[in-house]
Amino acid sequence: MADTWQARGWETTIQPTQAAGHAAKLAHQAAVSGHELVFAIGGDGTLGEVANGLVDTETAMAPLPAGTANSFAKELQMALPNWLNRNKLLQTADSLANGRIHHMDLGYTYQPGGNGRYWLLWAGTGADGYLVDQLEPRPKWSKLLGIFGYFIQGLSVAPRFPPMKATVTIDGVAFEDFFTLILVSNCRRYAGGELLLSPHAKLDDGLFEIWLFRGQGAGQVMRQLFQAKLGRLRDATMIHGRYITIHTHPIFPCQTDGDKAGHTPLRCEIKPRALRLLVPDTASPDLFDQPGETLA
């Protein structure tokens, strides 16, 4: 992949990560050094770390999918590598070279002690936070099976999913009920990128799509996700918002971009246009409101 960009006249440096959090440090060092692009090669977790290192800098992130779910790559309709065709990563590099730089919104979740973390795709609690808490870190066999492996593991813990009563405050307006899932979405797709939940969402409009799935029990969750897949979702409400606070009873685990993210209460805020992103030419032309910049 480096050869592809060097042939286009770019100087490239390869920096392998050593541990969790290292990608954010490397990305920040690259930004401080004045580099124009940082290629994030990995899954959604690696991309999220790199984004945290590049927030509010002039350095753009270029995503290259090499993970398990690759949800963000599916959002951008990028070619995904597989066992039969490893060269698809080179195709993805070409699509990035022909792409444009856009400013993308990021989500920001506040954590105890005043610190926080930026995220690309979603934050949530309820069914997804519960599953992430129960299943992560996943065994190797499950990761090899992708979303199907996650589904198999989920069946074993779903019967223990407890009822959740919550108060959700969106830009000062409160909603109280029993919920199976409360999802704060910054993108169009969900569930490993397999479900087109918010087809009209923009990545630069300064708004979340907040989904409130009402009900109780794992069976209700499955019905709702099946309905969403068919485009016939009931017992759910979508509200646009910028500031969200979620209190639950009992206290529930949370997730951001499919990783563990503590427990409720959950406080999220959108950070408009916080990340410069190199968007491949495969992405839907209506994914952003604002025009992008040609790659120098």
C-alpha cells in the first residue's frame, strides 16, 4: 500500500502500534510534525484512536479497513479485504487517492473526572451496551466469523438481558420509559454496518440521530432490529439532537463504536466538523452537506 502512494509522489512512513491507545499518540505526533495525512489501517477501534489523536488539527485521517466488522468502511462503501482477494486493500488505497477531504462531526462522551473521548459512529446503552459488556473481548473464532460470530455469542447471553427504565434528556427535553436500546448515532449504519438505520443522516450537519427503542426483553430487541432491516420499524422514535444525557435504572453498561465505555449515566455532545477525513470516491455523494477539498 505504501508503494502505491510513493508512486504518486508521496513520502510515507510506517508506524506499527504497540498497545491500546498508542495509535492516538502516533497520530497526534504526526499532526504536530505537520504531516498532511495519517492512514489508519485496522478496524473501527484503531480508526477511533487515530481520530482522537487528530481532533481539531489540519492533519486528515485516511481510513484503510483491516479489522473485523469495518463498520466505518461500510459507511463509506469501501472495498473490504477478504481471504479470496487481499488486493482489495490496494483498490481502497486508489479510491482514497481519488477522494476528497471533508470535515466530519465527532461524538464526544464525558467520563468521570471530567475527561472524555471522541467517537466516530455511535454511543449507546441498553441491548448493545449489555452485549458489548458481556462479550468483549471476543474469542478469535468469533472474530473470524464477523457479525455471524457476534450473533452466535449473543444468543447465549440474551436471555439474561434485564429490563431498563431510563430518562433520556435531549437538548433539554426529557423522555421517560422502558427502553430496549438507546442509541446516539453519528452515521447512517448500525450493527457492524449491516443495518441501514438512518439513511438520510449526514456526517457534517452538527446533529445526532438519537434512536429510542421502547419495550422490554431480548425478544423485543430482535423484533425491532428485524423490523428496521425491513424498513418497517415500530416502537421506536428518532430525534435529532446535540446534547444527550441518559440515566437508567438499574445502572447499565455503555458502548462507543462497539467498545466498552463505562456505565450510565451517559453524557454525549456532538463536536461539529472536528475531524478532517479523506473520503474515498466510493462514498455516497450525499453523505456530506458541505463540499470537500481536492487532495493536494
